Amino acid sequence: MELVVMADEHSATAFRLAGVRRVYDGGAGEEQLHSLLADDKVGMLIVTERVADTHRRMIDDHKASKRITPIVVEVPDVNGPVEREIDPIRELIRRAIGADVTAKA
């Protein structure tokens, strides 16, 4: 299984410097994202939040599907996190284990 990244230009450069071999431009379009989501070699697809927002319907459809891979993880880009009501990482963990793991003080 491979780690693949779809990100803006600056974030893509950072992932390449970190050693990720398969990095794609976030502006490549829906065809590229569809191809990555259908690729059986891709185990994890990291997408920056702003790129994910431009392809929200396709990403949400994939997450709702019965496919196990690739796992789609949304991360902030070099400009920082996008303010949201639902944290996508927390939601991924909640779906994986079936419970919310946040501590209430």
C-alpha cells in the first residue's frame, strides 16, 4: 500500500521534502482524484483541507462507501487549519472505533 498526497503547491513541496513519492497537484481536477480513490495500490490518501473542499462531494461519497481503502485523511495546508464545526480527524476516529474519544472537562 502506498501513501499518496493531493495538495496545493507549497504543501506538496513540503510532503516531497518529507520523502513522499506520490504527490499530486490539488488543482489537477476530479479525474485525478477519482483515479486515486479507485487505485488499489493507494492505502492512504492525504488531502489538504482546502483541496478537499473543492472536491467535497466526491470525498464524502468515498467515505460513505463500503470501500476500506484508501483511507482519506484531511490535513491543514501551509496556511493553517480551516475552521469547521466538525473536526474530520475526530470524525474518522469516531467512525473507526464507534465512540467519541474527546475528554469533557
